[in-house]
Amino acid sequence: MSRLPIQDAIPSLLSALRDRGRAVLQAPPGAGKTTVVPLEMLKAGLGSGAGKILMLEPRRLAARAAAERMAQTLGEKTGATVGYRVRGESKVSSETKIEVVTEGILTRMIQSDAELSGIGAVIFDEFHERSLNADLGLALCLEIADALRDDLILLAMSATLDAEPVARLMGDVPVITSEGRSFPVETRWRDKPLAKGERLEDATARAIEAAITETEGGVLVFLPGEGEIRRTQAKLRLPDTCHVRPLFGAMPFKDQQAAIRPSESGRKVVLATSIAETSLTIQDIRVVVDAGKARRARFDPGSGMSRLVTDRVTRAEATQRQGRAGRVAEGVCYRLWTKGEEGAMLAYPPAEIESADLTGLALELALWGAKIEDMAFLTPPNAGTFAEAQTVLRMLGALDDDNRITRHGRTLATIPLHPRLAHMLTVAGPDAAPLAALLAARDPLARGAPVDLALRLEALSDLRVFTERRPYQVNRAALHTIRDEAKRLGKSGKRTNATPMSAAETAALAYPDRIGLRRKGDVPRFVLSGGKGVVLDDADPLANTRLIVVSDTDGNPREARIRQAIAISEAEIRSLFADQIRWEDSCVWSKRERRVIAKRQEMLGAVALDDRIWKEAPDDKIAYAMLDGVRDLGLSLSGPARRFVSRVELIRAAGHDLPDMTTEALMDRIEQWLLPHLNGVKTAEHWKKFDVLEALRAQLDWGQMQLLDQQAPAHFTTPLNRKIPIDYSGEHPEISLRLQELFGQTSHPMVGRTPLRVTLQSPAGRPVQTTMDIPGFWATSYADVRKDMRGRYPRHPWPEDPTQADPTLRAKRRKPQ
């Protein structure tokens, strides 16, 4: 076998591990680090003196392949010196010195044995992938090494060029770099972006067919998932000499091995997910076809768990994929995007801790007894997302009110499921295993099938009968995987309930915050017990169901659409959550009905199981609810109230200490000044008739009222002793009154030293003249006004000298006939 590039870095690596006990190894894919470094460490006695060398791999296929390759190097079978352990399968023995495991297994080992007894070294392979389990595993190991095991050797191996942050996190440890060995790779981009509506599988199939025609050697195709792999495979039209091999995580191991092994004849075309980027060596590959998509774990608020989403690849991932074509000779890489589109790609993929559901992480840290801020994470988790995760765990009874782990939480931590599903399996027992496996997997029914979970359980129970009775397309491979997982989970569950639970009750255990009540109306909208709202297609069979449990939505933050749910009865809800159902009295403002509604409701979270009118609602609660009505309807002031506010604002502007009565200020402190006066106001009609003047006046004390009346009196008293309201809202204070009422007035009406703006009116109340100089008006304009008014209103007095006439509001007496 030819010498691998990693061999040149081994002396420096072993020296660093002997001196510091920790190091970061930076080596590109193909350098040989995964299969060489553990054997070299074993040969040098590093770690093996205290027990095993444990190496973490991000995927089960990579863990098995790495173990088998190392065993072959030693001329042994897997399970002797080198073994592996993945979920549901292990090959280890008392002779095993190197054990390759998936990342989640390390956490379980640590939680059951905080000192990692029997482990001398832990290797984090492909740490650049930054999975949540790898980040947690490294943080836990660093704490163990610092506090309990100063002899524990830690090595992070990464293909990324940015290894310095990892080295700093581990205590400024040495970074050892290995140069990879690769041949030039020609890159061929598309001339145009994928057209709107053009399917990825069609474009990929055409690119593969072109690659077969234009190149030589094996072809490795990168697609986001199994579905795209199957659809692309179905569209391929290749020569008989080509052998197409799918490669994804959920397929049987023997089929995965067939994809990895060299082809005995003809050309091999491997249709793979991102599993083939860095963790595996696939021999005889000369060509890469990159569809430019990748699946990532991202927290899905629709399901309350992490889901795989399809994203555009980053530049780092594209470079990794391209390099696969240059391992054995010069190669070619076909990219299904234009060169111009490359500039919009992100540089690196996000760490899983930035986008994944943190419920499992929160449970593990509670079990460990550590606070999130005390752990050494390369990327600290979002505080809000972590707090939401703790809320879910408290809801499930896994944490107490102080976020400390409970006995139930310790049980959930031992089950390799999301805590929601672990809680469901723990409470409902082995009968819940099929539903747990179903909810943890992708939907086995094709898109367009009804949302009912019962249909999926029916297909899981008896596929033959299901296909005879139902017209829905089933993903048989996915269903097979779910069945296998259900069998495994059924063996681990223990029956704790005497009476078997229905599927709906079981689902409600996992999603107590997703119990939905249908709202009134034609569109099937549901309010969930957790407070969110969801909508269902009106053609779905569950559209008119009163109560459901929603296990999955599309996660739309505005109005999520239900993807999976199951009908549940009120009796089942009451049986499960009797201790959480409470009667609640409420008075709320209804925008739709424009009135305060007083209710007595029997509530499970935000779901009202029973709804009654609260006839005895106290006046103060109704008034408080009416405040929301005022906020909705707005503050409407009567004429007297508006004039009062204008007076106050005028005096405030002069520098006096009076309450701010601008509309904004009044609305901001509405509870303080208006609430005591709202008794009896319940509707928009009541509010329309309500005068807030007294409530406004009550804001001023006696001294402030005296100041206001002195500086800005509310009225002008006419010669007839009538009080005319003064309007202060304009540039000048203003009054309006009939012209005849000022007969005999020889001085202009004033407020202090400020002349009033006077609008003089005709006997019919129409404006005749506006003036700020009554004596001047009598002397000048009055003659013209008198001439006009005598003709219109002959029965009213119009003396030649108004200054000598008596004020009046009466007309002349009629002369007797």
C-alpha cells in the first residue's frame, strides 16, 4: 500500500500528545487521518495504557467503515483489536483497544461514568462538521480532563482550514497540519441557472449522462437526500456497463459497502448524500457531479424537534466535494450552478448548535449538573432557544421549577429519543413504540396524503391491507426503517400504565402543548393549548374535527399549516390532563363584537373545553377590560372635554406644572385617570356616549384648578350674564356669539391681557364677522353689516349706534294688526 500523506505528520502529532495530552490535527480528506492516527496512537502506547482509544464519527456508516478498514490493516476481523459501536449494533470484545462510536454514544458513556473509566484517549474525527453531539462531547471531555482525569488524551481532527479556534478552546494546544495529496480537478459550471420549475433530479440526471459521455472513471454524485437519489436513479439512461449505487445513511450496511467498494467491471456511478463528503473514502472516483444541495438539522417549530431541511451548499462543502474527483488521478467536477451564483454562497455551514433544537442538550446538561454558561462550547447556544428548551422539559416533568433534573428526567435521558418522544414512551409503555418511531422519522406517506397519523399507523401495522384499502402512495423503505426502529424501542420500553392508551392519548403525551380546538368559522383553524394558531386544508378529513393533537406543522411563524395530526376526544384529554384543567374567569374586549365579553372557561392551556357567560362579573374587571376597548376605539373627546384639554395644554406651555393631556400622554396613562370612571361602560356604543370631561378634570387638584380658571378661564360672561365657552385650541382663544348680545360693549373681551378672537353670528347662528377689536368693528364694519342684516332679519334690532343700545337676544314685538 502506498504511503499516505498523514504519515508525515504522525511524529509531530505523537510528540504533541505526549507533551500536552491534547492537540488539533488539521488534515484534508484523503490524507488518511481516520484510519492511520488511531493505529499509530495505539502503537505508541498513547491512551491505551489507561484503557481504550475511543474515536467518534458523525455517522454510523463512517464508524463501521473506519473500524473495518483499521481491522483489515491489522489483518484481523472487526471486533478484535478494533471494534465499533453504533445505535442498534456493536462489534467489540475484551480484546478491543480501539473503539469507533457515533457521537451520541460518547455522551451516554460520560453520563453513566463521569470519569470515563477504561478510556485513555478520545478522538473527535471530522470535528469541522460541528454536530451538536460533537460539541457537547468535547465540552464534557474538557471538563472531565480538567477536573477528574488529567491523563485523558483529547484529539480533535478536522478537515477545515480554521483549526485555531478549536485549539484555543482546548487550551491553546498545538495544531498539527498534514498536507493532502490530490490531483488537479477541472470544474465545469452550468451556463445558466436552473430554470424556474426545472426539477433538480432532471438536471442532475442530464449532468450524469453528460459526464459518462465526456469523461472516464467512477462518478460520485452529491444529492441532498434519499428521495432525490431514488428519483434521479429512475431518470438515468446509462449504458449497461454503468453500475448505479445509491449511498445514504438509512440503507442496509451491505448495500453501503457495495457503493464504497471498487467496481469489478464497467463504471460505477455512486448517488450519495453529504455522507460521502469527508467521512468516507470511495475508491476509483474520477468525476464528481454536485447538485449543490445539502440536508441540515434545523429546529423545526412545526414539529417541536429537529428536522432535516434542504439548503444550498457552502463554498467549503463545494470544495470538499470537488476534491473527491482528484484522489487517484486528474478529475472533473460538474456543478449544477453557474460560476456567478458561487459568490452568493456562504463560506462555511453553520454549526448545528446554532440552528438545532436544544431540548436534548438542555436535558444532558441538567443531568450533568452544569449551567450552559459554564461549559466550553466553541459556539455558545442561543440563550432564548435554550430557555425554550428548558420550558419544554419542565412541561414534560423532566426539570423542576429551578431547572434541576427530576427522577423522570433522568429516565428520559437514558432513552435515545427526543425528550418529547422519550416521555411518551416512558409513560405509555412499549405500545407507544410504533408511534415514537413514526414521529421520529420522515413521513412514510407521499405528499398530498391526509394529515391523520392514524393512517400512518395503519400502514405500519399492515401494509398489504392498507394498500388495498387506501389510495395513498407509501415509501416502503422509510416504512421498513420505522418498523425496525419500533421493534428496538419496544424492547426498551416498560409498561407503567394498566390500561393501554389510544394513539391519540399517546401523541398527546408527547405534545401536551399541541392539543388543538377548532375555532368557529368555515376555514378549519385551530388554537393550540400552547397558545399558537394553526390551519388545516379544508378538504382534509380532519377539517371538521373538534379536538386534535398536532404532531407536525410547516413551521410558518404567521399561521402554520398542519402536516400531521390525530383526532382526540374530550374524555381522553380529561383523563390525561385532569390535574392541569382549570376554570378561569375572564373579561376581555372583543374587537369583532365591539364589546366586553365576560366568560367562565374550563381551560387546558389556551384551549377552552367549556365556555360559559360570566353573569356575576365584577364591575372593576369589566372596566379594566374596557380599557382595551378604549385603546381599540380611540380617545374621542366631546366639545367641553376638548376645550378643557386645550386650556390645560396652554397653561402647561407657559411653564406651569399641570398633567400632560396630549392624546399620546392620555393613552399612555389611561389606566390611572380613566379606569375609576368607566363603571357601566361595556360596549362601543356606551363609549361613544361617554363624556370623559369629569375624568379629565379629576386629574387636577384644587390648586391646579384654581390656577387654570385664573389663567385660562373656561367661559366669557356676556353682558346678558350668559357664559360662552372659550376655545383655546387655535392660535388665539376664541368665542362665538350673536352680534346683538354685545350691544353696548365698548371694550374688547379679554382673557387676562390676551384679546379673544370673537366670531359674531347672525340671529340664525351663521358667522357674520370675526374680529379682535370690537370698538373698531362698531366704528367701521358694523354699518355695512347692519345694512345687510336689516334686510335679512327685519324683526331683530339693528341700531345705528350699537354702543348705546342694550344687549338682547330677542326679536322686536309684532305690531298689532
